[in-house]
Amino acid sequence: MSTYVTVINGRFVDEKDAQVSVLDHGFLFGDSIYEVVRTVQGKLFGARQHLKRLHASADALGLRLPLMDEQFIDLLREMHRRKPGSESYLRVIVTRGVGELDLHPASCTSPTVIGIAKPLPQWPAESYSRGAKVILAGVRRNPKNATDPAIKSGNYLNNVLAIVEARAAGAAEAVMLNVQGHVTECTTSNVFMVQGGELHTPDLGEGLLAGVTRSFVLELARKLSLRCHERAISASELLAADEVFITSSTRDIMPVAAIGDMALRHSPGPVTKRLMEAFKTVLLDPSNLIA
Ligand SMILES: Cc1ncc(COP(=O)(O)O)c(C=O)c1O
């Protein structure tokens, strides 16, 4: 039995029958946007924040979302309900839709809404107890004035190239620099460092996705009276950090043990450990969950 639950334009179909047209501009040009929501105790976590970002991505592309927020919530709920097992990874994709074989989207009159659900990935326990290895990718992150990384689009070739580099080096993630040589983010996660007991993460102006987990972590850190700096961070600063961790909806907070051949001083370090522990309360906070 397939581990995927798939739905296209409201119709739940078997994964092998879940097909989109070759003329869908999402397939042809990566002209699509998406979000990934995970469940916590069977409830949707951070779904409002994900929908807000879906709207921002849609606005950036001039793409009309064909569903109201409550309809997206119902869709996510139903995807989770139909998926066997406890916690879910719920991906919703909105493509430009079917049109002519022409870059311009004018011929695409009806966006395609696709849902794919699978069990929430389980990362190796060691990645949390000892930390994960990442690399500094050779490939640079798209500049903000090209395909803006703030848009969560289906255009992920930049990240594909970087994760291929990471896996070839036996690493779990790749930190990507922008063309100025500043740290941006990883292929599917945001990056933080701890220096002198204070938290630092690249400013959104550096060209990165405004991660939902990133925002939760910044909010949490402020509540814990940790000083937070969103700023430009050079690669050498990251390599010299006391602690580094990455964040994403499927990973939460994952400590980094090494960047390439450079082992971090602490993994997980005291600040990372404190945040990892406190993040459990964020995950269970009823105001972040939709049943
Ligand atoms: C490029 C990129 N950066 C960061 C993230 C983390 O974002 P979030 O915390 O919203 O899952 C993702 C998530 O997939 C991503 O694709």
C-alpha cells in the first residue's frame, strides 16, 4: 500500500492515479507554490502561519488562490484523517494550472490544487543527541532580485543542486551563501548560530525563506530573554560559532555537529539544548494547533 495520500482539486485519488497535465505550468516551469504543515498529536501545527506565507508567495507571483483559508484547513485535516499512522507531513501545492506551451501565465485560467500526505519523517535520534553534519555548499542561493527565496515556490533547482552536494559529502544539509558570501539558509531549513551566549540568524534581507519554525524560535528566544540578532553573517563567522542549529517544520530544532570537516565546539550546546527543551512547549501550545 502506498504511504502517500494524494488529492487533486478536491478529489482524493490513489497515488498512481494522481496525475497532472503535461501542460500544467507548475510542471513545465516550476510555476507553483507550496507549504508543508506537520501535525502534533494529530493537530495542525502553525497552519495559520503557513497559510499566511502561502498568501505572500501567491501575491509575489500574482497567483490567485482558489481556496479560502478555511477550505485549505479542511483539506489539510482531511489529508491527515485519511493517512494511516499518527503524525503527518502535509504538503499543499498550488500550481498556475493548465495553459498553453508558453511561459506567460495568461492562458492558465484555473490553478491546480494538489495535496500529498505522508508520515512525518523520523530523523535519526543521533541527529538530536549528537547533532547533524552539514556542508557549506558551493552553489549560491538565488539572489532576492532573481527568484526570491522568500517565495516558497516549486522552483527548487538551486536547493536540489546544494542537497546533492551535501549528500555526496555524507552530510544531512547544505548551508547556502548568497552572492555576497553571507550565510542565507539551508536547502529546506533555516540556520542559527550562538556566539557569546547570544543568538544570531541571517536577516531576511539576505535572501531566504521566512521559516515558520525560525519565527517560533525567535519568539521563544525573546521570551527566554536570550538576545537575538537578525543580521548579515559571514561564512567564517558561522564556522567560528560556539553552537549552530537548523530549524524546519519537520525537524524542529536540530543541532549541527560539524560544518564540512570543521567540528563545532558544542553539539548540542547549552543554548541549543535550552531552546530544544523549551520548543516542546511551543509544539504543544494550543494557540499553535488546529484540531
Ligand atoms: C528553503 C527553505 N528554508 C527554510 C525552510 C524551513 O521553513 P519552515 O520552518 O517554515 O518549515 C524550508 C522548509 O521547507 C525551506 O524549504
